[in-house]
Amino acid sequence: MAFYYQKFQYIVLSIFAVGIVDYFFIYEILVALSPFIPTLFLEIGPIVLIIISIIIIKGITKYIQRKAKENKHLFIV
């Protein structure tokens, strides 16, 4: 049980750390483009991009699950 807890904790912390790094990476790119982009978009840009990417990932997973059910690959679902 402890192994699975540590594995879960590692996955959650990895996703959290990657999310923070991703946010600052996107923010730095937008700051570099600041002469061409309005200031408000610089602050909101990373959040919008992350939300859009989450929606896209959820859509892809739902599509894969639906295709797996149609083809009766229940191990994937």
C-alpha cells in the first residue's frame, strides 16, 4: 500500500512541478513578445493556454475511451 501511495504522490508532485515550470516558461515567452502583445494578455496568456491544453487533453482521452468502447477494447477503458 505504501508503494502505491508513494507512486501516486510522485505523479501528483511531478504534474504540479511541471505545471509551475510550464506556466513560467510560457510567461517568459510572452514577456519576450511584449512589444507586440498588449500587457493584459501577458498576464492572462499562460492561464488561457494551460486551460486550453487541459481541455484538449480531456477531449483526446474521451475520444480514445469512446473508440475503445466501440471496438470492445475494455482493458483500455
